[in-house]
Amino acid sequence: MRELLNRKQLYNAVYEIMEHKLNLPMIADFKESARLNEDLYMDSVMILQLILHLELELGVHIPDEMLVPKDFHTVSSLLDFLEGLSPSSPLKKEKGI
């Protein structure tokens, strides 16, 4: 059985990816209001890497046409985007993982 990830689980997943996969130097500034570019110092390449890791780690497909800059402005807007993915491509995770 599979379950949807809640906001806290998404927040933790994004944090883990930024800390351990992207080795983000400014991880201490990570919070929902943090701006990806200005506060966390993520450039466009790092954001693309983040998207790739989100797809791999969370088992979700994010179509290129869904990628708009406003969804990657802050951690909060990124979480909103991830929560709002269509039912045809929900964020799911294996129970117990």
C-alpha cells in the first residue's frame, strides 16, 4: 500500500536532498520562508539538480511544462508545488520507507 506524503514529510525530504545530495553550504538558513536563490544561494543548475533528486527520491515525475519560476522562489512555494501535483502523478512513498 502507498501513501501520500504530507507537508512535513515533503519539507524533510527537500531538506535532506539539499543537505546530503546537493551539499548546500547555506543549509542552516533552510526554512519555509527561505528564498532558494537569494537565501540558500541556489543557482539554476542547482535547482535543476534538486528537481532531478525530487523525482528520484520521491518517485514522482515532474513534466518540464509544469516548471515555472514562481514555484521555485521559496521553500514554501516549492512545497506548495509538490503538494499540488495532479492526481495522475501524486507524490507517493512506500509505507515504512
